[in-house]
Amino acid sequence: MRPTFRLLLSHPAHFIALGFGAGLAPRAPGTFGTLAAWLLFPLLRTPISDFVFLALLTSFFVAGILAADRTGRALGVPDHGAIVWDEIVAFWLVLFFAPTGFTWQAIAFVLFRFFDIVKPQPIRWADRHVGGGFGVMLDDLIAAGYAILALAVLKRFLG
């Protein structure tokens, strides 16, 4: 089933799982979801402490498990490409750990998309063997871990 604007608005879980509509992009919805996360990050991050931000991300991750599961069942595909909340939450985590500045955020974007698309182990294992909404969220969380590690290495060598 191809997701529609009507599905997006039919239930709050779908609105969240489809990334407020970013997942309806006809091509590369994961990239559009990641771009939405990047655009929303300054609004979410600025007024709150690190602890509150990480607690918020944790609650978004848990909500994502429920939303992705419900939307995956509605679409008939548990990890449908239009479900982009997993990219959004994971990229917010990457941006949290990224060095400040537009260039570092752009590098973070490229790294996260690279690891999310290529899926080195154990991302590929999680993508294939962990089901339901948790599986949808988990592989992007691991991709975020790879991106954060790569950013730390680049920061160490590039300054």
C-alpha cells in the first residue's frame, strides 16, 4: 500500500511515523525525513538542557516503536519506506553529539545517510532479524551510533 495524505491525517501514530508528511515524498523518503529532522533540530534543541533533550529523545524513541508498529500494520509492510520517524529521532541524536556549525551538521547528515543506506553489520542484522516497531527504530539507532563514532574520529583528526 502506498501511503497517502489521508492516511497521514487518519491517526496521530501515522502522522508521527510518517514524519509529519516527510515520508510521503515519492523518492528517497528516508533522506527527506532526515532533512526534516535537521530543519526541526534548532527548534527542539535550543530551549532545553542536555538531560531534558536526551530524555525527550528517549520518549520519542519509545513513541516511535508504537507509531511505527501501528503504521507498518496499516501499510501492510512492517518497515515501510515511508516510515521516517526512525530517521528523525536517530538524526536528532547524531546532531546532539555533532560538533557545532553548519559544516559539521552537513557532514553528520552525509554520514548518517551513508550508514543508514549501506547498513554495515550489525545494522543489517537488526534490519533483518528484529521485527515490529522496535526493529524499525533499532537499525537507525545503530546507524546513528556509527555516524557519531565517525564524527568523533573526524573531529579528532580535523579539529
